[in-house]
Amino acid sequence: MPKLGMQPIRRLELVVAAVEAIHERGLNGVTMGDIAKRAGVSPALAHHYFGSKDELLSATMRHLLGEFALATRRRLVDAKDPRARVDAILEASFAPEQFSPAVISAWLAFYMQSIHDKGAARLLAIYLKRLEANLRHDLRPLVGEGAPALARGIAAMIDGLWLHAALPTLHRSPGEALGILRDYLDGRLAVAGA
């Protein structure tokens, strides 16, 4: 019988192992057995905690989304005005931890999985709604009624520029992508007189 309190530790180990395994073998090439072996547990225990590979993938995506939310909140603590809060969200989106090869692979797998999997699509929709809501909240004092449209545009640019920075064939660094986004935002704020 496992020690009391081991379940959260084992679940996290399996999630971390899933990120690494997805990077190494691709989503379709990885099995629960591969992930369990990487985490140092039996396949039966992995199935006990998650039931299926899809459930483990959902937990992995919730973990990545939670890590992103935590990184964003850490940056927001020091933001003293709406413009600084928007910048904190942008910085979190292009932070170094978002660009480790394994995390990139997991995010790309998540996006692809959302095409065919309702649970992944729901998680992706939640992420995008939260991102837009946070941007809209901080943009409203800066651009008033134009905040919803600007928030949607920035959210779309975050995803597109993140993809450009994540794929080495596109030759754009995270810093360059962040700079492009900041320039766009500064231009829109100047037009709005903010």
C-alpha cells in the first residue's frame, strides 16, 4: 500500500515524464508504459492514477497551463499599472521556461490533440478565454471600448509569434517575438492616445 501523500508526487512524476516522452517520441509514439518507465513506476500504477493516455495528456496540459498561470501571477505581482500588467502577461508568454524543447513539444501536441479530443479542446478554449479576459481587463483603462478587439488580436499574436519562436526553422527568438508584440501594442496604444 502506498504511503499517504504519495499520490500527488507520483502523479506529478508521471506528468513530467509525459512531457519528456512526448518530446522524445511524439504524442502518437508514446505509450503509458513508456511514460511509466520514465517515471520509475509500473504501467499498472500509471493506469491506476490516470486510467488512460488521454487522461494523462489532459493532466499534463492542465499542469502546463497551471505553470503558465503561476509564471504570469509572479510577474503581475510587480506590475503597478495596466500597461505593466499587460507587459507581465506578454513576458510570461515568452519566458525561457516556455521554450524548453520538451515543453514546446508538449504544447504543440496539445494543440494538435485539441483538433480531435473534446477534453483538450475544452482546455485550450479555457486557456484562450482566460488570456483574452486578463488582457481585456488591463487594456480597458488604456483603450476603453477597444479593449476586447485589441485583447483578441494580442492573444492571436501571442500564439502565432510563440509558434515562430518555438520552431527553429522560422529563425525567430523569443526575445525578438516579444519585441514585435510590444511594438504592435505600443503602436495601438499611441493610436488610441494612451
